[in-house]
Amino acid sequence: MAIQAVSLIAAIAIFRKATTSNVIYSARGLWSVLAVWIVGHWFANRERDQGGSVFRARLVGAGLLLAAVTLAVLAR
């Protein structure tokens, strides 16, 4: 978590785009769903075996969260 925090602060300090950095950072839910699906089996994770419908539901949920954060940030 410390690496995430330092990366976010560094991105804001370097690029001076706090809004864009926040939207990209909020995409971590989407990336985590994809990461578990792609490399989770390397760590004996069995989520991949639950099937495509579970993956699609999680992907839609992560996408909705990303869309909500994007709308909230852009609506300011």
C-alpha cells in the first residue's frame, strides 16, 4: 500500500494533474480483476476456475466503479 501511495503522490508531483492521477489510480480495481484472472494461478488462486460468468460480473463491477469515480471527479 505504501508503494501505491508513493506512486500516486509522485505522479501528482511530477505531472501536476491530480484529477487524471485520481482517475487512473481508481482503475486499480479493474486491474486487480484482470491480474487475478491472468496470473492468479501462479499463486494457487482458484478464482479462474469459477468460470466466465463470475469473471464478467467482477469486470463489470470494477468498470462501474471506475466510471463512477470518473464521473464524480469530472463533475466537480
